[in-house]
Amino acid sequence: MGEPRRIVIVGTGLAGATAAGALRDKGYTGEVLMLGQEAHRPYELPALSKGILLGQTDEPDWVHDEDTYARRDIELRLSTVVSEIRLAAHEVVSEDGTHHPFDRLLLATGSQPRRPVMTGVHLDGLHLLRTLDDARALRAELDAGRRVVIVGAGWIGCEVAAAARRNGCEVTVVEPMPLPLYRILGDTIAEVFHDLHAEEGVTWKLGVGVFGFTGDEAGRVTGVSLDDGSELPSDVTVVAVGAAPRVELAHAAGLELAGAVSGGGLDVDECLRTSAPDVYAAGDIAAHAHPRYGHRVRVEHWATAKDQGAHVAGNLLGGAEPYTASPYFFSDQYDLGLEFRGIADPMADELVVRGDLRAREFIAFWVRGDEVRGALNVNMWDDGDALSALVDGDIRVDRTKLADGDLASLVG
Ligand SMILES: Cc1cc2nc3c(=O)[nH]c(=O)nc-3n(C[C@H](O)[C@H](O)[C@H](O)COP(=O)(O)OP(=O)(O)OC[C@H]3O[C@@H](n4cnc5c(N)ncnc54)[C@H](O)[C@@H]3O)c2cc1C
């Protein structure tokens, strides 16, 4: 496989923009064309549910400086939706009818927030959070004293709740599970987040589903009706019930998709190649045959988008290097900061805790057999390298040392 003359990247998010920069870092001198639906140049999403909602900044972290694209000869076409991939012709077509030929294609179309099918879900004023414009619109409504109802207590729901409380809003979070982040962290650790938000003044409505949304005569959302027949009046309503990979284009082109059970997304092999020659994928859409886990892994995290974007550049240029990094995630809520490494099943794996849950300074390990599958450090920052080594390596686990010993000695 020789070096391509023209590489097209669909999606101007973190994965796509990192890949474009990495192509130039590797000395690639051919054409690089980025096509993206967004009107803004590529930016990172984490600040959207943190600094921007808190009013600390109006700007996200931009992936590259504004002048980088011209300076590095990366053609960036914003506000451009790609509507078709023609595999046989080796081209994509944008909605304005323009044909864009490629030698290699990178699909980095990310995810979009799920909009549940229920009454009132299309009422005006209902907030979903994915883009910079979404975050700015939500921020503009988070004035002190307003009643904010958030549907969904995953990471984004929890971060929005924290920001809204810090802005002085009255916040209620509705979640059908018994605790926030329950499926991700299991009951013992989820309890920590429950208590944190409760102490900060969030009202939890747990173990109850949402029936629909109510509106006024002008068609604006004014409340959330729950499965138990009650209704929560709201001035600001946010739906944060997860995201779905944007695979419509790939699906229409006949590329192989991963099954819903394994998290959906676009099937890619160890090297991030799709089922079609010359077509690759990275970031939120990529359901990757992960060599460490022996099954497909699709990760909706910042680090994966960035690392896969950088990694896939080498393979777009003819390399065949497997992508092997374990997932890594971070979150900030009030004064709590955390990092999560690996893939754990808190319903099945054994939990080992080091530190103090009540003080919210601890590391939680999820252990399967004699391996650490996942590690969550909360307000403890000194052992990152050891945690990565434990999650990545074939290291036999001594549970006593995990709980209370020298972690560095475990990883050699
Ligand atoms: C509010 C928020 C906060 C987050 N905070 C954290 C965090 O704290 N820590 C963490 O680890 N992760 C966080 N994440 C997740 C992380 O940011 C994402 O996993 C990452 O940005 C995914 O990057 P991506 O490039 O794959 O997709 P995206 O960033 O979604 O980019 C995909 C781009 O493709 C474009 N696109 C899609 N279809 C087309 C088309 N047909 N034509 C043209 N363009 C198209 C989209 O408009 C979009 O710009 C957060 C996500 C959100 C939404």
C-alpha cells in the first residue's frame, strides 16, 4: 500500500482534527481535506459541561490554533454535511452536491445525544448537550433560582447538575436506576456521587422513569412528567440519556457495523480499518477489535478520540499498527476530580477500595480473577502511572497491597 495523494476526513471533531495534525507531523505532503457539519473550527467537548456551563469561559479548548489549518495546508470545510460515501468511486458527496475524491478516507463522525421517544420530546426549549452552541444556549439559561430538571444521571447529567448548582439553580435529577452512575460504578461507589450531589443541594428522583414532557400554549417545555404520575415543573429542562454513534453514512455505504449488544458503532479491526479498503474510523464511532480485551470496544471518551486520531494517521499512510491503549476518562464535579482507567463490569468484578470513601479521597479497583480491569482515582493524583500499568499489564494482583500497600512495588 503506497502513500495516498489525497486523504479526506469526515468529521471535524477531536478525532478528525487530531488525525489531520498527525498526518502533517508524520511528514505527509499530500492533500488533506476535512469536511464537518459544525460552523466552528474543531474543538474539544469536555469544557462544554464544565467551564462553559460554570461561566468560567465562553471558549472551548480548540484542537488547533486558528492559523494551523492554513499554515499546515489542511483544507478545513466547515458547515459541510457529508451525505453519501461512494466506495467504488472512492469519493464522498456533500449535501451541496460536491464530490470529494479520496485515496484514503477517515470517518470520525462522533456521536449524538439520544432523544428518547416520548411525548413532548420535541417541545421548544428542551436542552440536549453535544455542541458548543448547545452549551452556550444552556449556560444562558442557568440563572440563580431557576428550577432545572435533568433527565439522566450519567456523567453528563451529573456534570450539568454540578454546574447548575454552582450557578445557584434549584436542581432535580431524574434517573430510573437506584443511584447515579449506577451501571458504570456499581452501588458502593455510586453512593459516593449520590451523597456528594445531595450535600451540594441536588434533589434526586431515583428509581423512577420519565413519562414525557409538558409544555405551555406556545409549545415551550414547562415540566417533566414521571412514571409515578407526578410532575416536576421546570424552567430549564435537560435530557442527558446517553449518546448514539453517528453511523448513518457508513451504514448506507454498506460498511459493517457492530451489533447493538456490543455498543453499536462502526466495525474496525485492530488497526482501525473498516470493512472497506482504504476506509478507516476513529473516535466515538469506532467499534475497535481491541487486542487486549479480545472483543470489540467502543469508547466515548476524550482520550480515545485524541489517541485514535493520532494513531490512525500512521495507518492511513500505509502502516498496519494495532491500537492497544486502554480507555481513560476524566470528570470534574464541584471539588471532586476523577480519572477512570480500563474497562470494568462493576456488577461482576470484585471491588477493592484504597483510601477513604467518606472523605472522597480514594482509588477504587475492579478486579477479575487476578487482574485489575478498572481503576478509578478520586481526588488522588500521585499513582496515575501505576494505575495505567495495573490496568494495561499482565500483573497478578495482591488485593491487600491494592488496598493498602505500595502500588509502585506491584508494577515493578
Ligand atoms: C458535553 C460533553 C462533555 C464531555 N466531557 C468529557 C470528559 O470530561 N472526559 C472525557 O473523557 N470525555 C468527555 N466527553 C466525551 C468526548 O468529548 C468525546 O468522546 C470525543 O469528543 C469524541 O470525539 P469524536 O471526534 O469521535 O467525535 P465528535 O467530537 O462528536 O466529532 C464528530 C464531528 O463529526 C461531525 N459530523 C458527524 N456527521 C457528519 C457528517 N455526515 N458530515 C460532516 N460532519 C459530520 C459532527 O458535527 C462533529 O463535529 C464529553 C462529551 C460531551 C458531549
